[in-house]
Amino acid sequence: MDFQRFSSVLLAIFIIMIIFSSLCLASPSSNVKWRKQNNRSNCDVYQGSWVYDDSYPLYNSSACPFIRKEFDCFKFDGQNFLQSLQGKKIMFIGDSISLNQFESLLCLLHASVPNANIREEKNTSVPTVIFEDYEVSIMLFHSLLLVDVEQEDIGRVLELDSLKDGNIWKDMDVLVFNTWLWWYRRGPKQPWDYVEDNGTILKDMDRMVAFRKALTTWAKWIDSEVDTNKTRVIFQGISPSHYNGTEWNEPKVMNCSKETQPISGSTYPSGLPLALYVLEDVLSSIKKPIHLLNITTLSQLRKDAHPSSYNGFRAMDCTHWCIAGVPDTWNELLYTALVN
């Protein structure tokens, strides 16, 4: 299988994303797993704390052909996952955080069935890896904001009321959505020039309001267009970054570069981000069944699990996640949501 060409497809799609790399495998944080709180009457797998476990990581990142160098940082039953989803198409839809989870899942599955027949679809804008023995397709659809950004005479217009890519998405069997990372970007990294809200063109608007409006457009699309008898819909919670030590009671810390331990306990000192409350509020308005993959708190506690400066550009990255690492836990929870 030509994995170099597979990587080049991903590179073309994510050319503007931050690059990060392999040296993270030296971190002791790879041996940390998520332990859920014990409450037999009401088990919430998203609540718990991080503990050391010598059986982790669940695969050797240097032996996984799916990891790009920016993610490679050195008890998931992948075979059961593939058997349970035989013949299904799973699509991750979002930004480079979705790429994090996509590559993590591929590595978990590859580690579980290393001799499986695997095929890639190269001539497509949607990178796809097919586990042929199970007829399971894992796909990645690049969408920073879920709603549309159109090139107009005045520039790039973010259309909060428009969602055209849904015609591709709704044919999948499992949809895993994610967006937030690009909503608060300003300056050269902002992916739009103007905002269109209900027919009115604006130079800018409150980003949290725009985020809510876009999610509401997406939610209405779910209710009107997606057959949830056929398609499972999952939304990933807000993935946190760690650039402000005040959030974990270390006000002099400005990034994650020297962080080597998870935050102890099961709550983040500064609490949950406002974006998660907006997301939960919009999800509660959807009439059809949808599952929130609530990875926010467990990820907040892992200030030690980012690539930091150990990447190809030596740029500080406390936004994305090492693989093997936290995204593996996201996928274990995804496995629980889909199989159980």
C-alpha cells in the first residue's frame, strides 16, 4: 500500500494547518489512560481521571503507517469494531482535530488487524482507507466551519445559513462532526472576509453568536435531511488548547512546552469553555437522536499531551494532540458509543 501518496493527499487538504511531529513519543504521558468514575447506577464514561497504565499506548506509533510526522508521538478491540461495523462507511467531518482522530482510529485498527487487506482511494478529495476484509471505509472530509464559505466579488463570505456539503455527508453510515478551532481566528488566519447572516453582509460579528448560528443551521439540516434510522450522528465535544497556565492555576505558564503530567482529579480548574455550553444547547434542540462525544473535560486535564515544540517547524503547538495519545481515548469512547 502506497502510504506516502496517502500522506500527500492529506497534506494537500491540510496545507494551512499547523504542523507537529514525532518526538512526542518520548513523553511519559503516553502511558496514561482514562479511568471512568465508578457509579453503577449512572455510569458516565466521560467523567473520570487519568491514571498510569503500563499497557498503554495501545500500539507502537513508529510501526503505524497512517501517522503523519506531525501527529507521531510514540484495549481497543479493533477487530470487534470492524466486525460490528461490517459494510459501513464512517466519515469524520471537521478541521485538523478531526484529522487527529481519523489517524488515531486508523492506527488502532491497524494494530488490531495488522494483516488485514487495506486499500486507499487516492483519486478523491475525501481521503479514504478501506479495510477490505470487513468492507469498512474510514473517510475524512475537510470542513473548517461546517457551513459554507463562498468566494464572492468582495472576498470570502461565511454563509451562516448555508450548508451545501450535506448532500455528500448524509449517505454515510456514521458521521462524526467537529468544529470550533477556526471560529475564533483573526487576522491572516481567519478563513473568511465577510459574514452573511440571514441575507445581511457584515464585516464581522460576535464569534460565539456566529458559532451558534452555524450550529443551528447544521442542526436543522440533521432534522430535515439525515435518516437516523440508517445513519448514526455523533458530534465531538470542544477540543481544548493549553496556552494559558492561569486556567490550571499556573499563571506564569504561557504554553504546554514543559508540561509532563496530567492535571490531577476529574475537573479542570477554570471550568468548561463557553463553546461547549453553546454546543450542548444547540444539540438539545435537535429532534433526532444524536450522541455527544464529550471529550472536553478529559482532554482539558491533559496539558501534557500536545506536541508542543517537538514538530517539524519547531513551532509551539498546544492545540493538537500527540498520536499515540489522547485521540486514542476519544476513539475508545467512540467505539463504546457505536458498538455498545
